[in-house]
Amino acid sequence: MTESPDPLLDLLHLLDLEQIERDIFRGMSRSSLVPRVFGGQVAAQALVAAGRTVPADRAAHSLHAYFLRAGDPGAPIVYTVDRIRDGRSFTTRRVVAVQHGQPIFHLSASFQSHEEGMEHQAPMPAAPDPETLPTAAEMLPRYADRFSSPGVVDRLIEARAAVDLRYVDTPPFATVGEAREPRSQVWFRTNGKLADDPLLHVCLATYVSDMTLLDSVLLAHGRGGWAVGDVVGASLDHAMWFHRPFRADEWLLYDQESPSASGGRGLGQARIHTADGRLAITVIQEGVVRIPRG
């Protein structure tokens, strides 16, 4: 993929899959901080593939996914969609992502036509105005000495250039060696306006949801993360429920916590609220989180 001066446009091109058969799509990858495909990219692309086989009046309301193998960022990913069910209110799709003849990712997604029903939600937690918080480009250079190599800061900024992601509290790599409460908050939105396509906004939120969810696991143990080099890990599974409409180009508060870590795995759970307090998304993810051996 040819790089453009607009990182958000590059990301949108990444999510604009090539359709090569009725239910078969092909996507490319972008470079990552680790030598594998970023999990949020695969999940977002798989949801794009599923959504393109669903009537436009049915919105994604949940996804459940497993990361099976590390993806090769240098090879295309083929997404095959299985049309499991088309009901009167709900549509279900299963997507398998394949590279080099092997499945690397599996996703099930459900879509629903609009209907009215009972309403309640958990309240939005307190958080500062995102405009008062430093951007990644302002914050990351402060901690350059914490990372495993000199180029990590530039690579982190580049990897997040399409998204304005701002930490409410200091991130794990800022307090290495200091165990803290296993909670983390970030605000995020895309760095630019998006088209009025609900599926696009859902897919972009899916992409971002894999960036920081396991931070709270690291905080509980005073670990800095993959870029620091004091843990190794990868996403295992990922689930999201989309409760209410939202826009990914408007501020969203990602309130994350970890209720458990054991057996070399850490669990993160989170709620994503719109700036005006509506609960938009619930996210749960488990990942491998291991301390490197000597």
C-alpha cells in the first residue's frame, strides 16, 4: 500500500477490502511495533467483510473473536464469510481470516434491524476534558528512555497517527516498577472526519479497542509493556457489544480495568462512553501476558 500524507486516509484504505468473490475479501496490512499483524486491524477488517454481506439497515450489535496465529504483515489476508443466518430481526455471520493456507483469526458477528425497547445504562465515570490532555506526540517523547530501543517513540506515534488517543493517567510505561490500581482511561477519536456510515464507525472503534485494553493488567504488576520489553504477550480473544449509535470521529471515553490475571493470561474489560455520557460499547479481551525468561 502506498503511503499518503494522511494517516487516517491510509487506515480507511486498509479497511476498504478488495472483494474477490461473492463472500471472499482480501486485505493488506500496515507495519506494527511487533513483527506480526496488529490484532485490531484483523478484527476491524473481518468486521468489514461480514458487514458487506449484510443489509444496510442492520447494524452490528456484537462480535466474538479468537486470535489463532500471528499474522504476517508482509502477506495479504483472505477473509471468507459464512452466511450463518438471515432472520427477521437478526443476521449472523462467521468470518475466517487465512494466510499461507492457515486460519489466523476467527470472528462471529451479529447484526440487528432497529427496534425500540427498554432502556437503562451504567453511568459514565468521571474523566477530565480530553482537550486538556496531551496528545501522543506531546506525551510519548517524555518517556523515550523507558523504551527498549531509540526508535520506539517514533514508531508508536506513527502507529497511532490516524487516531488521537490521549491517556487520562500516566500509561504503564511511565511508571515501571510501581504497581497501581488495575484501571486505565483513555479518550480517543479519529484524526479527521468520517463519512456517515455506521459500519465504518463500528469498525474503527474495533480497531482502536485493541490498542490499550490490557494496560490495566500491566498496571497491577508495575510492568511497562511490550514496547518496554518487560512483558511478552498477544491477544487471545476479543468480544464487543455495540449498545448505542456513536461516531468514531467524536471523543469516546475508554474506561478499562482488569479483574484478573493468572496462568500467563490477563483479562481486560471496558466500557466506552460518548462525550455526552451515552454507553456505546462494552469490550472484554483476554491476552497472553508473560514475564520474559532470563
